[in-house]
Amino acid sequence: MPPILLAVDKTYPKGLMWFRRDLRLDDNAALHHALRACREVVCVFIFDRAILDSLPRADRRVEFIRESLVELAADLQSAGGGLVVKHAVAEDEIAPLARALGVQAVFANRDDDPAALARDAKVLGALANAGISFHTYKDQAIFERDEVLTQAGQPYSVFTPYKRAWLAKLDAFFLKPYPTRGHADALAPIPEAHRAEVPTLEDIGFEKTNLEALEIPTGTQGGAALFEDFFGRIERYDHARNYPALRGPSYLGVHLRFGTVSIRQLAGVAHQLSLQGDKGAATWLSELIWRDFYFQILAHHPRLTEGGESRSFRPEYDKIQWHHGKHADLLFDAWCQGQTGYPLIDAAMAQINQTGYMHNRLRMVVASFLCKDLGIDWRRGERYFAIHLNDFELSSNNGGWQWASSSGCDAQPYFRIFNPVTQSQRFDPDGKFIRRYLPELAKLPDAAIHAPWLAKPVELEAAGVVLGKTYPKPIVDHAEAREKTLQRYAVVRQPSVARA
Ligand SMILES: Cc1cc2nc3c(=O)[nH]c(=O)nc-3n(C[C@H](O)[C@H](O)[C@H](O)COP(=O)(O)OP(=O)(O)OC[C@H]3O[C@@H](n4cnc5c(N)ncnc54)[C@H](O)[C@@H]3O)c2cc1C
């Protein structure tokens, strides 16, 4: 007797797999389900003009996606299929394409960013009008939406109990890969009318960036190589992750962002190692849990970023009067360009500007500096990061900025203000990171590099540093700024509300 499962499984003669932020063939939830549910599956990716049209013309993320698509298209082709790549407004394109291809169902992995949800709601409506079903799956998180709740059935807003509940719920089921190669006979080659190469950057109106020169590896091969490299040093992560000059973190953020690695694979390895007592792996797993934590925060509180405008998790923080006007704009520009006169801040901003990456500790320090030393609305920094970070993730970026500005769900208290000089002395003690990004300070002795304005004139002269000329004088006095910030935040000083 033929296996009943197959007959039941193949519900649809033809389906469409819509890749978005899941650019891999292996262990892909929606693709797995599409291949099982359909006799034939056409695959598509759309360079979405609704997102791309407002980006700067040279954007490392667009290049990362394009390079990763070339690999995905080749992988699909060698598995018997292919990838249709379009440059269009996705919400307008999917239903007509599905109709033209004659599919009965569209499959995609979920994306809970408010804009993506709005897009998908429109696509769902257009598909329904055409009698085509739309199936979405969890793929980018281990636990999403309502999967981890308090005992009272409420979403968590504090990380530690969330993490405890997350770990308690985790079992082999949630880490299991979604196999696709065993079902690849359902992959359809690219239909004649859509046969074309993956568009070049030029085809979609973009320019080449320094992604290649930076040797940022793309695609699933790039993700796998980075993970292999990190695997060899994961046990040191707990310590090394604090020092920006060290190769401490995994640099997998951009791969997690575009799905060129599987979160199940990463979390599975980290969990296994942590059960064996690897402290580095346990700490790294915690970071992956932060990612799920912020996903679910945004899913439960879409008002935080709805309409493209960010709002404080604690509404009383929206009463803060931020510094604005011409002087604030000058300070903001100095922060963006790494011209604040505080070497650690300036080196960190040089890192993001030159590479699209910034070390986690530095993200915390520069974010704190912007809102608590310069008194500038954290939302301006959030937007700057959104444009410049290769691994920009709406939920984690919003969460990180709200953490630093103290307006967030599980944020640092408003009176905790990082001192940019002591942070520098502690986490870049020999100034190695600063020297890498600020060659103009390279010759200063270790003790002077964290606060050049305190260096002896002979030290400055010997290092060829002329303050105000070759390197800026500090744009604010930290001690004074601290006092101003405490006054600015006085408006939020009220009994704290207990949170889950
Ligand atoms: C102000 C601010 C803004 C941030 N913006 C983003 C952002 O846009 N996108 C983003 O992915 N992360 C963001 N983070 C979190 C963190 O800084 C980055 O995830 C991390 O530096 C990425 O480098 P990595 O891949 O080498 O990290 P690793 O240290 O190797 O961590 C592995 C992965 O865990 C996740 N992760 C680590 N730390 C956090 C965290 N605190 N919150 C959520 N997820 C985390 C990321 O997916 C990361 O890739 C932000 C943090 C701050 C303070």
C-alpha cells in the first residue's frame, strides 16, 4: 500500500515559497512545509521597493542579500529547483504572481515587525480574493509571540524570569531542523516566463559597498564559516565578549537577520554545550534568548514602533524634554561622525561608519552617551543605527536603545550613567581598539589615550596630537552632563510599578 501520509501531505498541486528573511535551503520551516504540502513548488524572492526605495544607494545589507541570493539560487538549482527574483513592491506583486503561476497556496516564514505584518495582511487579503491560501510559519525565533508567558498568561517584560521560562520550555522538539533536501523532488525549475539571473546591484539601483573588502562572508557558506570559527572559541565568549579589541563575539548578527543561519542550529549547539558546563556557551545562549525576548516584546507591544515612530515602553519617559535645536544638531552630528572628543565613543562610531558593525559593549556606551551625556532623544540614535547596522533588527535595536535610555521594559535605571572614560579604561585598557579606529591618537601612551585632554602637553606633542586640530576637544564635560541628565530625568522619578 502506498504511504497514506504522502497522499494527505500533497494537498496542493502547486505552491509558491516566498523567501524574505530566511535565505537558506536547509532547515527552513516554510520551505519544508511547502515541499510536503505541494506536488510542485516555485520559489521567489522580491527585492521589496517599499523597503529599498528609501535606503541610501550604497547599503551593505542590500549587497549582503544580493550575494546570499546568488548562493541560494545556485543551491535551489542544484537541488532541482530555482529562484525567481523580482524587484517590485512585494505587497502588490505576490498575489498577481501567484495567480499567473497558477498556485493554490503561498508559503512564507513569519516576520513580526509591524510593517511586515501589515504587508502580510494585505497579501493575505489579495490572495484570499484570488482563492489562494497563505501559510506562515515560525522560523526566525525558537519561541515567538505567546509561546512563553507568565503563569498568569501574561507576556514577560523582565528578562531573567523570561529566560528561566524559555529554558524550562525548551526541548528537542523546538530545536529539531526542518529538513528540505529529502523533499526536494517537489522543487519546480524556474518557469520559462520568469527565467533570469539574480539582478545585479546596478539593476536594482544600488552601488557596490566595501562589504567584500571587509571580508564579511555572505550566504549560508559564510554563516557556516563564521559559526565554525566561533565554535572554536565559544568557551572564551563569557570573558572575551566584553573587550572590543578582541575577537570575542560571533559576528553572526547579520546572518541571523537574513536567515543565512538557522537559529535552531545555533541554539541547539549552544544549549548542548551549556548542559556540559561550558560557561561561554551558556552566556551566548542567553544572548540568543535576548533576541527572542525582544521579538516577543515587540509582538505584544507593537505601539513601541508603530507608524515608524518609536515610543517609550514606560510612557512616563516620553515626558522627558530632550535637548533640541541647532546646538543639539551640532552635538548629534559630532556623535554620528565620531568627533565627540571621547576616544572610545569616536572609535565606536568609526567602527559602525566604516563597517556597519559595532561591538555590543560599545553600542551600550555610545547609546548612553547620546542620551545621557548629550541629552539627545534616543530615537535619533536608534534611527542612525537602523540605517547603518548590517544586523539591524527593529526589535533588538529598539530594545537596546530603550535599555540605554532607561525607558525600556528591563532597562538600566535612569541614574546609571556610563562614564565614557572609565568604560574605556576598563574595556580597552591598552587602547588597542581606539588605536585601530583612530590612528590620529595611535602614538599616545596607554594611560593618556582614554582622555587626551588630560594628557601632559609633552605627551600630546610627542604623539603629534593637537587638540582642537588633529583631534577634537571633548564636546561636553561628563560630570556636568551627568548632573543635567539627572535633572532631565527628574520627570520620571515616581514609585516604580512592579512588572512581571
Ligand atoms: C543600542 C543597541 C542597539 C542594538 N541594535 C541591535 C540590532 O539592531 N540588531 C541586533 O541583532 N542586535 C542589536 N543589539 C544587540 C547586540 O549589540 C548585537 O546583537 C550584537 O552586538 C551583534 O553582534 P554579534 O552577532 O557578534 O553578537 P554575539 O555576541 O555573538 O551574539 C549572538 C547573537 O545574539 C543576539 N544578541 C546578542 N546580544 C543581544 C541583545 N542585547 N539583544 C538582542 N539580541 C542579542 C544577536 O542576534 C547576536 O547576533 C543592540 C544593542 C544595543 C545596546
